[in-house]
Amino acid sequence: MTESCCPAIESPPEALCPRCGAEGRPVSGRTVSAHVRGEVAAGLLGARPRFCGSRDCPVLYYGSDGRLVEKDASLARVGAKETADPVPLCYCFDYTAGDVRDEVVRTGRSAIADRIAAEVKAGRCACEVKNPSGACCLGEVRRCAREPSRNPATPARARRLDSGPEREESES
């Protein structure tokens, strides 16, 4: 058995989603309030809310006291939980995975992340509130541009293009 120089850091139990066991991302009360109805949000505000980003888990937010808010209580589509278009990526400037994918198919690359980065630099984003995860979308937008086939809503043509020309020819 190989010994690590760094001990494993275990997540505190309240950091783990009570439904799927994944570690959730802490979010602010403002984020929760922006995405679920007032009375539902109010129940989580004092419970150190977290966002569950597991695609297959129905939980959207959960609190340190075990309270849960499921995805169907969300006021908007939650990109991390969606498998069918439109899959939101950027909540501040309204870009979807389909927008990124379409630009890659049309031009061979996507400049959407660059456009978003310019808006961020100009101080015109509010990811910490508008994105249900409370995080900046740029990492996810860039990942989608690099790997459009990893999006479950990606049509077969885009998956073939992402796989390279040899594969596209063999599937034709």
C-alpha cells in the first residue's frame, strides 16, 4: 500500500448531499432566493445551503440540517441537472450548451467563452446569484467547447465531428 504525503481530507457530513452523497458547493442565501420560491428559500437560509451538482440526483439545494429542495422547485432550468436541450451554461448572458455546440459545428471552435470573459472583465456578470450553483460558468463553457460530445443533449453529427474524421467516415 502506497502512503501519501498528504492525509485524505474527509468532507464534514453536512457537506454531503443527503440523497446521493456527493459533496455540494456552498451557496449564498441570495443564490437560493434567486432560484426557488420565497417560502422554500427561507427554509434553507439559516441552514448553510449547498448546491448538489450531481446530474442524476433530484436534489438542487440542501441544508446542514438535512432540509432538501429538489430540482422541480427551481424557477429556471438547471444546466447541471439537464440532459435535454436547452441546457443552460451561462445564466448572465443566456448561452446554452447548444449555442456552444452549434458554433463549434459551424466554425470549428467556439468564441462564446471569450465573449463571456470580456463581459466579466467589464463587470457585467452576476454568476454568484444568477447561476444556480453560485459559481462562474466559464469553466463549464470552456469544457463544453473542448468536448461538445460530453453534453448528453449533443446530436449525433456533433459527436461524430468531435470524434475526428476517421470515425465520421466509418459511421457514414
